[in-house]
Amino acid sequence: MVMKNNISDKNFCFSRKSQSGVAVLFVVLILSVVLVIGLGVSSIMINQIKMSADVAKSMQAFYAADAGAEECLYQAQEGSGPCAAVNGIIPETVLDNNASYTAKREAEKSISTGGKAGTTFRKIEVSWE
């Protein structure tokens, strides 16, 4: 009987050691999952921040192009300035927000303008009757 107790004591010690190894492996696995989730969420947030900045630049470029179209249309109707004649060009004009525009009177009743904000460029074509 003494031998059985010794064997069972050794088995008990062996199983206890293997359980501590499993616990360490389990903790490493859980930390790895938490790290992957954290990196995924931060990657998504960084992309969202970049996209929102691009949308802001896009709006600035669009409104700069709109300002160029308005100026060229005004000059065409008044008959003065570069856009008074067909193929007249308003050179690059920088606005207060550092956006810029250029405008060209393409035909008798057609204007093409481009607005730029940072590296974003938007184009507008206007025609009237």
C-alpha cells in the first residue's frame, strides 16, 4: 500500500506541474488576443481620422472651385475681366484658407473651374442658357 501512495503522490505532483504550464500558456493566449484586438481597433481609428481629414480638404477644394465659377460667371455677365472673352482664364487665386482656384471660360456659355486644397483637387463645369 505504501507504494500506491508514493505513485499517486508522484502523479499528483506531475499533474500540478503541467497545470501551471497550461495556465501560463492560457495567459499568453489571452494577452495575444487582447493585443490583436487593440491593434485592429487602433488601425480602424487611424483610418477614420485620415478619411475625415480628406473629407474636409475635399469640401474646401469644392468650395474654392465654386468661388472660381462664381467669379468667372460674374465677369462673363459684366463683360469685364479675363472671363469676359471665350478662352479667358483667371489665374490661380489663393483664398484665406490656403485653398486656391483657377477658372476658364470654355465657350460662350460654359465655364470650367478647378479648386485645390492641400493635395485634393475638385473640378466644376458650369453652363447656362
